Amino acid sequence: MMIILIDHLFISNFNIMKKLFLRLLLYVFCIVLILEVLVRVFHLTKDYPVRFVDELGVERWVPNQEGYSVTGNRRQNFSKFNINSSGYNSYRDFEPSKDKVELALVGDSFIEGFHQPYYNSIGKKIEAKINGVEVYEIGYGGYDFADQLHLIHQYQSFFDLIDLVVIGIKFEDDLTRNEYGILKERMKLESPMYRSLRNIKLLVYLQNIGAFSAAIKMTTTLFSLGQNNTSIHKKEDVNATQKRYVKYIKNFQSLVTKYGYDKTRFVLLLDKENSPKVFLDFLDKNSYNYIDFGEEINQSKIPTTLIYDQHWNNYGRNIVSNLISVYFKERVNNH
Amino acid sequence: MLFNSLEFFIFLPIVFILYWFVFKKHLKTQNILLLIASYVFYGLWDWRFLSLILLSTIVDYFVALKINTLEHQTKRKLWLSVSIIFNLGLLGFFKYYNFFVDSWVDLVSMFGYHMQSNWTLKVILPVGISFYTFQTMSYSFDVYYKKIKPTRDFLSFAAFVSFFPQLVAGPIERASNLLHQITNKRTFNYNQSVSGLKLILWGLFKKVVIADALGPLVDDIFTNYNSYPSSTLILGAVFFSFQIYGDFSGYSDIAIGTAKLFGIELMSNFKFPYFSRNIGEFWRRWHISLSSWFQAYIYVPLGGSRQGKYKTIINVFIVFLISGFWHGANWTFILWGILHAVIFIPLLVLGQNTKYKNTILAEHSKLPSLKEFFSVLSVFSIVTFCWIFFRSESITDAFGFIGRIFTDFSYLSYSHPMGYRMIDYYILILFFVFYEFLIRKDERSPFNFKSKILRFVIYTIIIFCMLLFYDDNIDRSFIYFQF
């Protein structure tokens, strides 16, 4: 009798709980749907342009795409991007010719400029400072020196028409490879699964505000349990640093040898403060020209980067465009 | 483990399912589960300090049993003092030891003797120590005063001491309310669970949206108060009022809501304190579990209001002083307590401290009267002023902050240190105050609207606000954990 009573209680409790779970699920489902609509209506998250690898093995954006880049919570930075017919974010199409004066900026996300309105980019600012010059912004988030030289090599006839090519380089990040190769990890982002997930704007929004970082951290911790992680936390000693610097400089040499480098038309854009002396000496010794943006950017009393993002803000872009314009004018005067 | 962490949202459903499905048939196994879950909950922060909870549990379990067997008052008192000395000893060592050493050194140096503070120790403050030691002590007190009979069921008692929803930041429960719920069979109640889930949602909103969103602004203003004008400093103090309320009452709501999911009712800890019409009412609405603890175990034993006005004033002063000191080993908290005593005592003398004991703001109307409005505003201003001491790192900083408020009369529009639009925060606070006013009649039913559609819309807005204001880069721990 007692057992029957307990079983009866258990079953009735189970039914009540089932009701609770089902209602909860229904509420969650409806709320998620509405949130998806709200994220879309208020355009709270960024649009992802589609990337591809062209027939010459260069990774870039699929030409002629438009969308909005959103950074920070509550749309703090909201800017339109415009992928041109060449597959780069720019206000103009790239049509170099012998009759015109052209300047190309080759670089990573700082040149790509998804964090800025495309019509207020570094290139546009340079054009405003130098009459008659066309500036081609060939930037792509994640490009390193191997990507950049490989691109210039593959599109040599295009770059041969350009009067000055400015190549952005960060010593610590951009010289880890001695040869170009398609980065499969990056291209995985174009897999059907990732593309489908990106269509769920709520998911993209949550990822961008860091809502999944705890889950990722937890997963990483779980997977790394029992593994020896001492190397991750080990601070690099002086010898190891020197060895790494030597390796990076060798990578630089190897890339230059493999893909070519026109010292008369190419100039590096770098931050001297964040480049080791040994690399700067190497550049000086081998007559590689460079423009240093570090001194003015780092010493500026007015902020030069976005608050919620490391990229240059309008003032930072003013400084960089000014430096490039001055270099370009001096070069024209000297020639 | 934090209530607003991913770990908790994995932990809670697991414990819930085990509790109601696997261990439901036997009360004892259910309580063992609660105990293990509570120790896991706490141990994930630092398992070493579990030993303190266990020790405190063992001491008070045996002390209470012993007190119960004795009839002789002196002996009973002696055993009670074992509990008090042990628990206050724990608190004294982990929370106040360095403070006493430093204060001694400062005092000696005031008289011209130079001493080095070599006696200070690198002591980590165990999270929630002030809460669970007070809870276990209250059990021994209640047995001593013969309000309750001690339990012989050690597991249930251990589950009562460590009950995870309220372990680290309260509400500080009494055995008379919580222990019998743990020792008696619980049945799953649909309405209670739904009510719990609603409270968790509302608590999360207060924590994630109100407290966490205002945190960086408060930190910035209080850290750099020297470079801000009066207007910004006032803004910083007001923001802190909302931050600490959102943080602590949010925690309490989540704790009460979580307990409801396990069929347990905890006491209310906050009843819209910023709608108080005098400071007496404020203290009946703010951190109720602590205020009532002090009233029951300090104020009343001291004589309460039974021994004349002068003695009553002294007793009130002592309670506020200890209350300030309970919050932290810093002179800022002590001064905060004294300030509240100074504000409260005139009301006591005039017999106004219980004036609004059984009423609420705008009880029979939709809007408060002009008199009520200004009363609420003045209480809020006074409380906000006192928070400056509570929030400042030192007495010097607190006076520096206040000094600038009264000397640098200038207005400068304040910009968010992370570049966000400030208007969002002003709208948020206005919305929050308005909503709290709407629900002011029942702090345990934040969504008590008849229309299902309206309730659904509010849930959606609340979750949407959480998404809008969530920031992964800020410290998301609860302020009261440090106490």
C-alpha cells in the first residue's frame, strides 16, 4: 500500500515536472525566436562577407559584397563595408594604369578597415592629402607577410603598374612562416556548417559579446586535464627570444627571395617601438625602406585606437595617412 | 561558483534532477545530496576552506546538543561561549587579524613609536565566512534561549549550515526557519518552482544588467575621484547605490529562487529599501536577515529598548558599530556604521523609527504623494552619501571624495571609460526604478501581472537587456562575497 502511494506520488510529481520543463522549453524557444528578430531588426551584430581562394591561390573576399561591421555591445561601432570588384574593402575599384599615379596599401585588418566607415579610410584620407593619386587598400584580416608577398607575386602585372606599395608588417605576428600556404583553419570558416551558424544572428551576437568564452574556457580546461601545460605558462628566456628573432628574419629573407621584393617601390609600414633592434638593423643594412608609425601613435596624447577594439580610430588613421602622404611626397620630390 | 557563471547553470539542473528524480524517495539521501552539492559549490572556489565550514558545523552541532542537556545557566552560558569564541575566532583570524595588527601599528606610531608591521599575515579571506559563522552561531543561540530543540541528525544540520543557495552571501538563515524544512520531507510544488525561476531571472537581471553594467563606471569614478568634478562624483555615488543594491539583492533573489526549486523557502533579504520614507524603514528593508540577526542576538540581549532611552541609544549605537565592522576590516565600514547610527538615533529619540513599520510607499494610490516623494528622495540621498564611506578604499579617500563634492562645484559631462553611450545607463536606471515601483508590494513576485502576454513581454525585455549589457571583460563576482 505504502509503495503504491509513493509510486503514485512519484508519477504525479513527474507529470508536474514534465509540465514545468515543457513550459520552460516553450518559453525559451519563443524568447530565442524574438531575440533573433530583435538582433536582426536593430542590426546588433556584424555581417560576415564571404571569403574564397581565387585561381591564383590568393585568399580574399568574394567581390562586390556590402554589409555592416559592428563592434562592442549595443552597436558602439557601426560601420558599413564595401567589398569592391577586386575583393577588398574599399570605396573605389582598382584600375591601375601607366597614366595614373597609384599607391597601394597592403596589410591586415588595420588596412582592411572593417572597424571604420569605408569612405573614411586611410586611403581616402591620403587621397585628400595628395592631389591626383589613387589609393588601393588591399587589406585582409589575418594577412601576414607571406600572404602579402605571395599576393604581390601572383598579381605582379597589377602591382607593376603601381607607383608605391606600402606593406604593413608586425614583426611578432607576421613573420612566423617562411612560405605561403592557404590557411585551412581560416578557410574552414566558409564550411557549410559555419555558414549556417553565421545565419543565426543571435548566435553571432552572443559570440561577439563573449557569452561563449566561459564555455570555451571550460571545454579547453576539460580537454587539457591531465596534459602537461607547463610550456604554455613558461616565460620565454632571452636565448629563446633571440633564436626566434633570428628565425623570423630568416623567414623574411626567405619570403623576399621566393616572391620578390622591389626595394625601389616597396616600403614597409611598421611600429619601430614594437620591432626588435636586430630586425631594424637588418632592414637598414639591407636598404629596406620603412615608415615608422609607432612614434606618433604611441606618443599621442589623444587616443589613437578604438576603446573596445585595438584598431586605429579616426585620429589614429589621420596620423598614419599623414605619415604615408609625407613619405610619398618626399619620394616624389627626391625622384 | 558564481550564480552568474556557466558552471552554475550546468550544476543547478544536475542537482535539481538528482534531487527530484534520483534521491526523491528518501529524505536522508536527498539531504546527503544537498550537502555534497553545497560542498562542491563552495569547494570549486577553494576546497581548502571547506574544512572551516565543517569545523564550524561540528562545533555548533555538539555545542547545541550539550547546551540542551544542561540545566545550569552558567554551564549553558559556558558552552554557548565555546560556539561564540570558536566562530568569532575564525572570523577574527581570517577577516580581522591584519586589520588589528595594522591599527595597532598605526596607533603606536601616532605616539611617536615607529614599529614595523611584521606581524601581518598573508591570509586569504574565505568567501562567505561572515555568513555561515553567523548562521551556525544563531543555531547555538536559539538552542541556548530554548527557542528550538537541537537536532541529532548531523547530516541535516550540516546541510542547513552549508545550504548552497545562501552559503556565501546569505540570506543568513535561522534554524527555526530553515532547519525544520531540511529535516522534513519536501514535495515538488509547481507554483513554488515557477516562482523560484522567476526570482532567479529577476535576480540575474539586477546582477548582470544593473550591478555589472554600473560597476566599471563606479570603479572609474571612485578610483580617479581626484580628477572629476562634483557632478561626476555625485553620479558615481548614485551609481554605487544602484550597483550595490542590484548586486546584493540580485544575489538574494537568485538564492531564494534557487532554494524554492528544492522546495525550501528562505527569508526575504530586501524589500525595496530605496523606497523607504525614513532611515528606520530603510533598515527594515535592507539586508533584513543581518539586521534581524543583530536585533535578535545583540540588541535584545543587550537589553534592547527595555532599559530606558539612554541605554537604548547605546544599544543601537553598538549594533550599528558592529554592523559596520561585520562588513569588513576597514575603518571605512566602521565609519559607515557610525554614520547610520547617528542618522538613526534622532528618529529613535523622536519615536519615529517604527513609523512606517506596516505600510509601503503609495500603498493606496498609483503614485506617491509629494511628501512621500521627497521623503524617499531624502532617504536615498542620505544612504547614498553614506555609501561613499562604504565604497572608498580608505577614510582619506572617502573624505577626499566628499571634499571634492563640496568644493569643486562644476559640471562636466561624464564619458564611459569604455566608450559606451551614457544615455543607455540613465534610461536603464529610470526603467529599473519605475519597474521596482510597480512591483513594490511583493518583493517575492517580480512578475506579478495578470496578463500572460505582458509577463512574456517582460521576460523577453529582461533577457534582451542582459544581452545588451553583458560584458565578458568585467569582474562579475558579487560585492558581498568579500564580506
